[in-house]
Amino acid sequence: MPPELPPVPGEVEGPATVDAPQEIPGEGELDPTDVGVGPELPLPGAIEEASEHEDESSPLVDAPLPVGGDDAGDVVDRAADDEVADGGSGAGSGIPAQGRRVRAGGAASGEPSTRTEEEVELKHLDDGELRAALEAILLVVDEPVAEMQLAQIVEQPTERVAAMLEDISARYTAAGHGFDLRRAAGGWRLYTRPEYAPYVERFVLDGQSVRLTQAALETLAVVAYKQPVTRSRISAIRGVNCDGVMRTLVTRGLIEECGTEGETGAFLYRTTALFLEKLGLNSVDQLPPLAPFLPDDVEEVLDASG
């Protein structure tokens, strides 16, 4: 068994405690916040040499910060201002010349770069140029073009474009041209005049005509004047089944579905924009009235069929 160690000097008899404070001989009681003053250390030679050559104009290495906060931004701003005043040729500043030029240019101008008024303003076209531009566009279109779309293309107000289109149409009519500028299907397009249709048909068809049958024309007429209308209603008016003819008209894009009937759930049909385009109409309201084509005894026929 190892020998028992001698007691620590100053230790009292009794059970030992782990965290009991011990007094060290020769040391006085220190304040908890008093860390004391350390021994004075010699300064390096480089710092002493720099302090001997330092004058009032040179910046202090360990100068205290101002009360308002960090002075790093002020130092950089003063350096940049000096570079601008010197024409950006200060030597030893440590700032690249390109960076100084960029900063100097922004500071000197004080205004953001914006496009000139000539670049923002639309190019002005006189009436002759606008008329010619619209005519050139209308010569190559394959379907009616809306006024708003034409206005976007020529970069002019829609009201001015609409007025110019009306003027062009009136000029063509007054001059007696074989073509006409007409509003159709919500847009504008050039059409040949009806009185010259036989010559145009002879040139286009060249003896080969692809026309709708009589049944298809009758069915299309019923849809045009009764739309929206169901197949059963069309068949009742014509007196024959028209399912095959309806499929033909839908395939050619002359009619289309437009919902269902509330009572029966049957599909409703109406004419399309292509129908208006082919007839040169702007809306179905421009269709000719049926009264001149009805027989004189139409009421007797309806009574007999009813």
C-alpha cells in the first residue's frame, strides 16, 4: 500500500471540498475587473522609425475612429474625388485607371443614361407613305387583317389607320377600279368587284369548278339564317336527313359547333369567319333578306306542312 501523502500547507482538518477557495500566501485581494497592467514591451524598430518620420499631414496608422462610425467610406470617397480632380492620373493611389474612369464618368454626369427622344418617338409617316404601306400589306394577306394589327405593324395610332383604310376604300370606288377594299370578318381585305366575277372565275377555275352541291348550299343557307340551329331542326326545314351534308360543311370550315341546346342536349351549329370571308361580309347581319326569295303562298305551304 502506497504511503500517505502529506497535507497541503494551510489545509484544515476535515473532509476536503472540490471547489473550496484557497488562499495563496503573499497575494492581495484583487478586484474582479482589475486585470492589472502588464510589463512595458519594446516597440519594433520599424514602428519606431515610422513614428519619427510621421508629420501632421500623413494619416495615422492607428488613428481613432470618428464618433459617427467607420471612416473607411469617407477615405475611399475622398480618394476618388482627388482622382477626378487630378484628371484620373494620380500615381500610387492603388485604384486601376479603368475603375477610376468609370466612377468619374458616373459622378460627373450625375444622370442615368436614357434613350433619346428620337428613339422613343414613333416614326411619323405622312398620308401618302401610310397609304402606300397599308396597300403593300393588304396585297399579300390571305385573310382579313384587323385595324389594330395593321396599326402595330406601321406603328401608327389605330384611329388614324382606320380613317386611312376608309379613305382608300372610297378612293378605289371613286376611281372605278376592278378591286375594292372591304371590311370582312372583322378585318380588311382586297376583293374583286362583283361585276367582274365571270372573268375572275374563268381565270381561276379554268373550266374546273369545285362547288358545293345544291343540298350543301341549301343546308348552309339554313344555318346562316337560323343560327344557332341543331341538325334535327335543319332536317325538319329541308325535309331530308342532312347529316352527311353537315359533315361536309364542317370539314370545309364553313360551319362549326357552338354549344348544346338546353332542352335536348343536341349540338348547335353556326357559320364561321371563313363563311363571312368567302361572301365578303363583315357580319351575318349583312346577309340579304329572304322575303324576295320566298313564294307568294308561303303561308299556305307552312299551314299545310304544320
